[in-house]
Amino acid sequence: LLVAKAIKEDDWKARTLAYIAKKHIEIGQKEKASEILSQALAVAGTIKRTSSKARALAKIASTYVDAGQKEKASEIISQSLAVTKTIEKDYLKAMVLAEIAGVYAEAGQHAQALAVAKIIKSASSKARALAKIAGVYAEAGQHAQALAVARIIKRAFSKARALAKIASTYVDAGQKEKASEILSQALVVAGTIKRTSSKARALAKIASTYVDAGQKEKASEILS
């Protein structure tokens, strides 16, 4: 914590403090985490560069979600969104909006998450945001909504990973047949990925989920 406070760049200081707060949450020290998050918020308020301020606020909001303080998170993510709207460079705006959509999803505000995702101009950032939303739906057991979101993702890499994530939650729920069905869809989508490194990453994720589903031979076939 002392090292974090000594960081001179306000954006990195705020994000580092949020990271430290998250670690306190993980070990059950939520009061200490709240104290550190207040410090992070104060630092974020001094950041001059709009994109850096928006990203720091999004990170802090996400950590408030982890702490179970969703109302506070909602308040901060609204601030982040307001700041993001003033970012002039489209690629930076798209990147931050994707992060904001993800935090809204984590906070259970799915309608807001989808609304933010829809205004993202960058195809890759939009796909990343929608994949995050689909994953959050799946983790909440809302598989129909998760699949509906996954189906509107236009980038093959993000769509394949979203489907693999949904399949993973079906495995966790003991519905291995349904997981296998979704993984088959993910495999078809992954086959259309043009970039070799991205295709390899997607196939690795799918294979890993097949292992979790008890289909090691299928996983081996995909990885070979």
C-alpha cells in the first residue's frame, strides 16, 4: 500500500489502489478494501487525461461490485460513462465503453450494459463487450439470455469464446449434453477465425471446456 501511494502517475496510482482493494476483498477484509477504494476514488478525481480517468473509474467501480457495493459501483460507472463521452479519439472511446459495459454487466445492470455495447463503433470492442455480457448472463444461470447475446456477436473470436464460456457454465450446472451442443457451435465459429493466433487461443479455450465436460478425446482431437 505504501508503494502504491508513492506512485507519481495518478492513473496508475488509482488503478493500483483498486487492485490492492480487490486483494483485500479476496481475503475477506471488505472494510479495509472500502477504505482503499475511497482513496483510489480521490486519486481518480485528479486525473486530467479523460480516457485514463474513465478507465480508472471503471476499474474502481468493478472493484466496488466485488465488494458487494453495487449501488456505489453504479454511481461511479455513471461518472466513468460521462467522462468517456468527452473522449475525442474514437478507438479510445470504444475501448473504455467496452470496459464500462462489462462493469454494468457485473453489477447486474444488463440493460445498461447492452445499451452501452450498442453505441460502441469499433467492431472488435463491441464484440468484446458483448462477450463479457454473455458470460455474466451465463454465470448467473441465465443461459437463454447469454445465448441470445452471443448470437449477435459479429467477431468470430469473441463469439467462439463467449460460447465456450456459456458451455462451461452448463458443465458447472451438470448439464454436460447441453454443454457439448454449445461447444459444437463454438467449434464451428472458431473454424472461421482467420488470424492464426486468435484461432489457436479460441480452440484452446474450447478444448479446455471439453476436458471439463469429461470429453478428453475430443479435446485432444482439437488440440492436435
